Amino acid sequence: MKKFTNVADIGNLKEAVAEALEVKKNRFAWTELGRNKTLLMIFFNSSLRTRLSTQKAAMNLGMNVMVLDVNQGAWKLETERGVVMDGDKAEHLLEAIPVMGSYCDIIGVRSFAGLKNKAEDYEERVIEQFIRYSGRPVFSMEAATGHPLQSFADLITIEEHKTVARPKVVLTWAPHPKALPQAVPNSFAEWMNAADYELVVTHPKGYELDPRFVRPEQIEYDQRKAFEGADFIYAKNWSAFADENYGAVLSTDRDWTVDAEKMALTNNAYFMHCLPVRRNMIVTDDVIESERSLVIPEAANREISAQVVIKRLLENL
Ligand code: AN0
Ligand code: CP
């Protein structure tokens, strides 16, 4: 593997899950692979899970790890070419990227969608520049349009808990006070479709995702109807994707909050969320605390998905 930004990069999903379960059983079996190799993790945005699980995964492989929070202590970076840099930005990404690449063997990048310029977000300008100019294999730690390490961990978690070959998985929009990217739902849909599960996506009108990820026939606007017979409920908020209101919060209607009454419509479904989650906006306390909640094992599997990805990048150095 040369880079990891989407499901295609990981190849056969059955093989990837099998490798993940092998890694999970014996995570210190490859400590020689990463010896004297350095991972550089670059964060343009906040993180708890990605920061810790990815660092742990790299340490399991024997690597050295460096973490840079670009917005804390580094020079403010200009990302547009051709700008007269007479403002507050002291350095250009076009120098910063090859410099960062010179100190490491592999680079992980977190760079969220700005939600202001749809073309810029959906062209993945920041991570694509890292891929082009760093001279190193690059993996996404959530970029503008996808969060593949999360979706891979979600897939592992579902494979560990499913009781039928092709479970019904429901991705439900839920309310949140602030505008959030579409990265998590985009990737989740991409990976669930690649795994050939029965995917149903439910959200208020206006929240349709990129049809590259969610086919129109997979949408059910009636949330309660969507929940019927579900084996897994995956909750997430996202902002509007459509050109006319890209990045907007169209609704904060708490009638969409996942609660016990709606969970009772399912096939005793498991509840999933990538975290961080706002309780009693996205999901009620009792549902997230219930024995069917998978949020903690799901987060724990982030170490495993990251270890498989970094392991494959190391194997290809
Ligand atoms: C981010 C998002 O929705 O993309 C990160 C999720 C892993 N969430 C928030 O900013 C709350
Ligand atoms: N799920 C996830 O990526 O969490 P963080 O934003 O805390 O890394």
C-alpha cells in the first residue's frame, strides 16, 4: 500500500478484516518492522482517539512517533499558491510539506473540511498536496471528505458482533448544534457498500450526501421506518452537502435523537457512534450506556485499524 485515503486503497476487505483480527490477537508480533522508522502525525484539527490510537499502533510496530499540532506552536501556514504573503501566515505549505517529509518515513494527516468552499474540500486539496510533495506514504487521519481509519474500525467492530452474513446497517443523521463535515458518513457509507451489507441511510430532507457514496435508493426519510429490523444503528451528524447550502445546519430537531423508543423498533440493534458524541442531542444517556452500545469497543478498534494500515505502509517502504 502506497497511501490510504479511501476504501479502494485497502483492497480486499475480507483479507483486511482477517489481518486486523490477527493483529488484534498479537499486536506486538511486528516490532522489528517499524524499528528505526519514524511516523509523523500532523494535526490541523483537534483529536482524542485518532491521536492516541494511531500513536499506540505505531508504537506496537516498533516505530518512533512525532506529533505536530500545526495550529499550536508551528508557523501559521498558507495553503493557496500565488498569494502575496503579507498577512499573518509566515510559511507556505509548499515548503512545509517537503521539510516535514525529510524528517520521517510515513505521514498521517488530519485536515477537516473547511465547509466554506465545496470544490476545495471535495478536491481534498490539503491531503493531496501532502501526497504529491512529501515524498512519503501518506494516510488520512480524517481529511475533508473521508475518515477511512474510522470506517475500517467500524467494519472490524461489525464483523466481530454480527450474527447474520449480511446485516442491516442503518446510518442515521442526528442533531448537533454546530456544522460538522460529511467525512465520517461519506466513508461509513463507502465502506458498508464495499462490504456489501444492507445499508439504509436516514436523514431529514436536505441532508442528502454525495451520490458517489450514498445511492438515492438507499435513502429512507422516515427514521422510524428505517430503524425497523436494523441490526446496527450508526448515528452521526453532518452538515448539508448540496451546492446551494453547502456546510449549513438545516435542522437541530431533537425528534431525530436516537432514543430507547426508536431502538425498540430494531432487531435488538447495536448502537454505534465514532465519538466524540453530544449526549441527549445525538443519543440519549440510556441508549449510549446500554449493553447494546458498542462505542467503546469501536473506539478501541481504532488502534487495530491504524496498525493494519501503518503495517502495510511499512511493508511497502
Ligand atoms: C468531527 C466530525 O464530525 O468530522 C470528528 C469526528 C471523528 N466531529 C466533531 O468535530 C465533533
Ligand atoms: N473518532 C475520532 O476520530 O475521534 P477523534 O476526533 O477524537 O480523533
